[in-house]
Amino acid sequence: YELLEEQFPQSCLTFNNLNFVDQTDACRTTFKWFPPFVELEDLIKTIYLGFDDSFEGSPIKLLFAAKELRYTEEQKPKLEWSFRTDNKWEPVSYEDATDGLIRQEILQLQIPRGFEKFSIFGQSSYWIKGSLKKGQYDELPVLSGIFPNTTWTMQAETIQDEILGSSNGEEKQDFQFNKISVLEGEQVRVLEVLSQEETEQLE
């Protein structure tokens, strides 16, 4: 085809990383330049989390249901977390018990003020991201879910005055608790009923 009359396009849109940008005005302005293609700003392994609402100023706990992976201390991965504010990424205070998403544990974040919505991947949200800054993965993490506002609990009770059974005097007898299992590290104390003669001998 042949363009016989010089004219500007009616519209010009760029589409990069799932985001549309209207470049029509830039296209119509003399000596105005715009990039048609834009690379991702992260060149390292990064996970993005987008939220509908801000939670600045208060801690939030996220449970990462991650498959447990093997690692060595030399290659142990470490994620650094940041949040979006003033059109840039700023570091955030965090405690990462997941050790870089290699175990099922809780990530606690303390977002300072200035948490702002930002459009990325075609989604306008409050964004945080974790970037692999140290170590490496022999096997990439696998998550079955991410659950906010989560904390660990333990269902347990202390049992007292439970009768385990009666001894017949033989060695190495086994007795079973009525409720199992006993938590690891708990103290089990067995009080034996002594006869008058045994009490006098101990005294």
C-alpha cells in the first residue's frame, strides 16, 4: 500500500507486562519519543502480592503453605520484601519464618505509611514483592495457598491424676495413656503409692 497523505494515527497504544499505555499524544508531538517495548523491571526471581485494601501502620501475618524443600546453608535462599510507594519500591520491615518459601511458615510484614495503589500486570492494587537477593533454589518453591491474618495455635491440655494401671511387680511393664499423643518435650510424672513400710525405709 501507499500512504498518499501524511497523517498521524488516530490512536496509539503500547502493551507491556499486561499494561496498556496510551501514547497517542506522544505520537502526535514533534520530537517526542516513547518506548514501544518495556522490559520487566525485575531480572531476578520475584513474587508479587496485590491487595485490594491498604494495611499500613499495622503488622500483617501471611501463612505460605509451601512444600518443604532441601537446602544447604551456603545456598539457603533469602527473600527481601518491599512495598510500592511514591512510584518506587521501598524496603519493608519483615520476619520471614518461611526461609525464602522453602517451608510452611508465617511471613510477618510491618508496612509503614505511604502504601499506595499501583497498576502492574493490568491490576491496580496495593503491591508488595519478595525478591531473591541471596542464595538459590535447587528446586523452585511450590505453594498450595497464601493465607492472610494467620497465626499458629496448638490444641493441648494438661492431664492430672490419671490412673495408668496397676503393676504386678514385674520389670518393663507398659501402660497406655487414655489420651494420646503426648506432645514432644512434655514432662510425664508418675506418682507411686508407697506402703507404710516403704515410706519408713525412705525416711
